[in-house]
Amino acid sequence: RYQGLRTLNWGYELVGLVIDQVAKEGWASVLREKILEPLGMTRSGAETGTGADNRASAYVALVDSPPSRVQDVKLSEHTLMGPAGGIRSCVTDILRFYQNLLECLHDQSDSGKNYTLGSPLKQVRQLLSPHMCLPEGTYQDSFYGLGWALTDLPAPMGAIGLNPDLLDEMPVGSIAGALSAVNLFPETQSGIVVLSNTLGLNDCPDWVAQMLTEALFESKDPHDFVAWAKASANSTRRWEGRIREKLDSERTPGTSPRPLEEYTGQYFNSLGNMFIEVKFKSDRLSIAFQGLEVDEWYLDHFEFDTFIWLPTFTELAGSGREALHKAEYFKMRFMASGGNNIDSLFWRHDEEIEGGERFTKKNQDADKSVFANNRTQSIEGLNALRSEQRGSWSR
């Protein structure tokens, strides 16, 4: 987020749904026909089988052990958020795409037009033009385009990577198992693309891209990227300790919870498409997102009717989550709003939701009914909706 800018993957998902409706075919088919095939990007696409004959496996880095193999990215043309991260590609195709993008930028800047003959890419000047300033401080002379951080070298880089959150003193887009960095230089018609199949302890592709940038332009005062990489990795290793220290400073001492059984049940959001199941077993409480055993975590009492679920970094990484969340993310605040019985919990999974999103406790039968009736608003429901739309187009 930069000065009011909020980047949300939902925007890409909505664009995909609009393309589905307007084109009367899937967004992935439109992408392939309008962009990928004209540019000769033969190993790129949103199908899960794209490049299956020679594809990198996905990993996440752990603190004190070798990287752990995780499931390959499942986002695709058939899933929710596919338009936001479901495209598979390779270095050759990506270089081909960005070469054409730079050529179109040069041509459209000279001609004043929004298109380039022989290319499917339009309005490139709008994509790569400043739309707002980045925050004052390290990036005070940089700007934000449409998906791009823009600056004039020599200047700090990496503004929209993951490293700024790891190094406050640093003078300078991701899925578990996939991380990349792209630096383009319009004046020299050159660019750098770094792809990684591991979500590491820092944004390694960003460091490598910056290091290659200095080599490309023969910087006379190169920076020590190895030292920065080590420092940012160590910052990630200290993540759990920082979160626990923050929570300890906020805790009200000497409070006790109710009998733990009073907190158990299924708690639904207002749409009924997301629920958190609270269980009591082995003399402890646990939460299971969507009731899934693979996404179940123990709760520890924090204060009053608030509990915390705080995995280790290794556990968090193994579940495909990034260790970038703040302390509030791990609090589950129960409330008895209508009397003495616990009837809701609040979870601040999004910093923009002051106080957290409310999840209301319902009886078990009602839970199943609500969840079933609202299935079309859930991830599975939206996926089914896409398939249903495609079926109606073919008919």
C-alpha cells in the first residue's frame, strides 16, 4: 500500500470475470489467443499442464533445515484468483514478452498512439507512466505505475518487493514456491528477469536483479548485496521472536478464560462462505479454517476471551503462508454480544478491517445449511460458476 493505494488480487479476478462475460469464453483462452500466441509464447498459459514436460518444482525455505517441497501452484484458468497468479511461463517467453513491451513503449511514445503495428500490446505508455508518488523517505523520488515501481537510476530499487519489510535500514509478487523480479530499462531497451521456484527467507530474486543491474551498467560503487541478503534472511529468522515479544507487551496479565468448552463451535462470516471451527481436544482449544484438518492450529490463551494461534516459522512456511503478518493476525477474540454465552469471534486477517472481521457462531445443522446455501460464493462455488458459464457458451 502506498499513500492510499491498495493492491488487491481481487481486481485481477474481477477483470477475469468481466472478460469471461464479454468474450463469452474463458479469460485464459482470450489471453492465449490475443497475447500469448501472437507473441510466440509457446510455453506460457493458464492451463495446469503448461510446460509439464520440463517444469520446476515448488519449495519454501525453512529456518534451520533445507528447503521443503510444497505442492505445485494450483492457480489456473479453472480456479478462483487464476487471473491474479495462474499463468505459467519460462524465461524465454517472459523475455520475449518484455522485449515486445519495451519496443511498444518506444514506438507509442514516439508516435503518440496507443498501439503498435504488429503487436497485441496496447496503451503501454499508460502502464509505464507515473500515477502516484511512493512514500517519502527511501523511495521519495520514485513513482508507482500500473503494477510497476518507476525510478530514474541511480536510485533505490526494490520498492514493491518483499525486502523493504525485512530491512528498515535498506537503502534501496509472490506465491509459495514461486517468486520473481523484473527490471526494465527503456532507454537502453534492456531488461533483467529473475525467476525462482522457492519462497525464501528474503526476496532473493530482487537482490539478484539489483546486483545484475549494477553489473549491467558497470556501477563504480557496487553495493554489498550478500551482506544485505544475509541481514534480511536473519530478520526473517527473528520473525517469530518479534511477534511473541509484541504479543507479550500487549497482554493483560492475570486474566483467565471461561471453561474451554464454551468457545467451541463453528463460526461463519456474514456471507456464510467462510467458517472457523473451534474444537476442544487434549485439554486444549484448536481452530480449523474451513474445518480442514490440514489447516488446524492449537490456540493458547492470551487474555480474557482472546486466544492466539502462533505457529513456528517452519509450520507457517510448510502451510504455504508467508511470515509477513503482524501480531494482530494471530489473535482470535471471542465475544458474548447478546448475553453470557459466546456467540462470535473476531479475526483481523486484513489490516484494513479495524477490530477484525466478525464470525458468528451457529448450531451445527444451521452451519451446514448456511455453508451449502452459500456455496456459490465460496472458492468451490466460483470455480463451479466458471465451469457452468463455459458450458452455457458451448451450448
